[in-house]
Amino acid sequence: MPEPINVELKVFKQVGLWFLPYQPTDPEVLNTDYNDNKLNAALRHSFDYEKPGKDIWILHIDIEINVIPFAKIKVRTSFQVSCTREILFRPDILDSINKIAIQGAEKGFFELCKIHNIATNFPKILNQEEYLENIREGVINQYNYRIKNKPNIPKNNEGAIHLTTGKKTLLLTQGTFIILDNVLHVNKLFDLTNNQKVFHDIIPEPIYYTIKLICMELTEKKISLKFLHAVLFQICLDCALQLLLDRHAQTLQPAIIKAGLTTEVQKNFIEFGSSTLRQFRKDYKTCGAKIKDLEIKYDWNSLIK
């Protein structure tokens, strides 16, 4: 008789990353023949992880469900799993985890469709069994890629950012992600497909969400961004500042003002964000840290369309 597998698994957070209803004039709707007998649905997935201790894993499974002409949604389900790496990446364990993530995304889809008065005439979107092998292989491939390309992080974690709750730090974090979410996911005046590609080629999508969700916790408690997240957050901040200071600023205005970034608040964000970015980089230079990602000068106003 085989020995029992010892796995402790719990879902500790499930959060909707975004929800976008389709409009009749959207190109995706106009270019798709909707058939009541055949649902036009697709699934995408991504994965991030943290390793807080020996044989302790935090897995973030992001499931995106796209149903034309209704809406699309992305939901993150976060798991804490206690087991060895060999057990975690067994097909049956990963499939159990991914089933929960898919079910959470489907549930969120129907709940938000109801809230937005989007009538759906179908009780289920996906046959999850069709996707499990693909998601499982994706998780394993992404994990192996991350291990292979793991950055050289100082053992003392020097370069991490520690932020306490305050008016300026909240403006710094929330302002950054209000602007970035606009050009990446929300504001259809931008070329969202292009922007997601160019931005996530630099900051992988699941890691972007991890950084964002950590920063959003600043409303309740002090936070720490570890070395890699701290470096990538600075790239996020630099992108937001460039967009607000150049030719995309006018296109951003209606949406970000509605989100609370009034003209006066924008001035404060630019002033505090710019000085903070200079201080971060000065600190790295002082301690002799040479960080390749921060040496690259990205022209975000050209990259973002």
C-alpha cells in the first residue's frame, strides 16, 4: 500500500483583478458571430509564487475568462501549501489547486455580470477538465523558467522597500496603479493589447499583480517589498510618472480624475513620486548595488499606445 501524501492546502485569498463588460461597438464583438448554441469562451492563466519557509509555498493562480459578447474577468486565487516541491508539482495536486481557481473565476464572472445587469443564459462557462493539463504544464514551465533566471538577490535583502501607512505613501502606491491599470486594462482609448504586451515583457503580468496587491495592503498596515518586487515597483512608478508628464496625460485625465487623482493630487503625486524615485536610486548607488533593470531607460510614452 502506498504511503499517504502529507499536504496541507488552504485558500487564504481570492480577489478579482479586473472585470470588463463588452460593449456592442467593441471590435471583438463586431468581429465575432455570437451563437446561442455555442458559447464563445476562452481561458488564460498565469502563475506566481512565494517561498516564505522550508516546504511552505504561497501559490497565486490567475485565471482569465473571456466570454464574447458578455464580459471578461481575471481572478487571483492564492493558496498556502505545506509540502515538498516534488509533491506540490504532482499532477493530482496541481490539478486540485487549479480546479479551485477556475471555479472561483467562474463564480466571480456570474456574480459581476449580475451586478452589472448583464443577462447570461448559460449556467456554466467552461469544461475545466479540458484546461487542467495545459494549466498544469504552464505552472511547471513558469516555475522552471523563474528558477533558471532567478536574479542575484543580496542575502541580507538589501534594497527592499519598507512603507508605513501615510498620506504620501498611499498616494505613491495607489496613484501608480490607478494610472497603470488605466493604460493596461481599463481605458479603451488606449491600445490595451499592445500595452499589456510591451509592459508585461518587462514586468511579468502575475508579478505585477503580486506587487500591486501587496501595495494595496498599505491602507491597513505597513508593507515590505522584497528586493525583486522593490526594483520592479520602481519601474512601475517611473512608467506612471512618464505617462502623466507627457503626451498621454490628456487621454488619462477623465478616468484618473474620476478615480480620485484630481489636478492637485496629480501635482502632489508627480512631486512626491519623482523625489522618491530619485532617493531610491541614490540609496542603491550609495550601497554599491548595480541593478541592471534600473539602468535601462524605458521610453514609456513611445511604448504605450
